[in-house]
Amino acid sequence: MPRRGNLTIIAFIIGCEIAFWVFVLGGLACRYLLRKRRTGAALLLLTPVIDLVLLIATVFHLRDGAEAGFAHGLAAIYIGVSIAFGRSMVRWADERFAYRFAGGPPPRKKPKHGPEHARAERQAWLKHLLAWGIGCLLLYGMIALVGDDSRTKELPQVAQLWSIILLVDFLISFSYTIWPRKSKETV
């Protein structure tokens, strides 16, 4: 398929990211500004539907004969990251919205040193591992769906690149367990 088709998928991914944040902010605005808790909760619960829509659009694009490229790999990455990190991203936004508009407690600060920081880095890496697993499952699912190696040759390269990134993230994240960051006061 011509490059135009891949640009369409990229635009759709960007649109899904925008839609994700529109639903999150809309849900939080309904919850805290308009005091419509059910409407806010419904909007927040609809955020996974965006991933489903992107997955369906990507599958249809491939089924229509598109050559799977980096853009399709990016869709798999987006879905994996959205599933693995989506809940914590919504919680992050919710804490800040509640503090700013509803008199909630100050948002939790991310630990910056010591064992708490090392634990937070390990937990973030485990979420990255989950995202990678989901994304790779989708990537290899696309390869199986298309069933034509010449049309999907870029997808294993996306998985390989992401695997390297995951390994580097592991080395950095777990290095804090061996060499914890020290606070400026103890240095």
C-alpha cells in the first residue's frame, strides 16, 4: 500500500492519543467541576474503547492489503503502553485534578532517592515489560493475520527495537537497586 495509507494510520494513532486525553480530562471535569460522578466515571471507563477502535482500524487496514510498516508497529506499541500504563496515567491526572479543583490532598510525589525510588523504578519497568508483552503479542498477531512475510517484514524489526529499549530500561531501572540514588543531604 502506498505511504499515504501509513500516514492515515499514524494520524489515527495521534487521534486516539488525543481522544484518550479528551476522555480522561472530560471524565475528570465531569467528576470534579460539574459534580456528575457517574458521567465522569463513564467517560473514564470508555478510555479502553479507544484502544479497541485503534486495534480494529489497524486490522482492517492490514486486511485491505496494506503493507505493514512502522506505523502498524506503533499502533501495537500504543495499545500495549495504553493498557499497561493507562490506569496509572488516569490516577496521576485524577490526583492532580482532585487537588486543584476539589480540595483533595496534594498529589503523591514520586520518590527521588533510596529504596523507595529503586522500588518505583522496578515497578515502572514491570509495567514496561507488560506493555512490551502485549505489544509484541499484537505485532506477531498482525504478522499471522497478514500471512505474507513480504508485507510484514518491518514488524519483527519493531519488536527487536522495542526489545533493545526494554533491555536498556531494565539496566537503568534495576541499577538503582544495586546503586540507590542518595539524597543531597546524605552526600
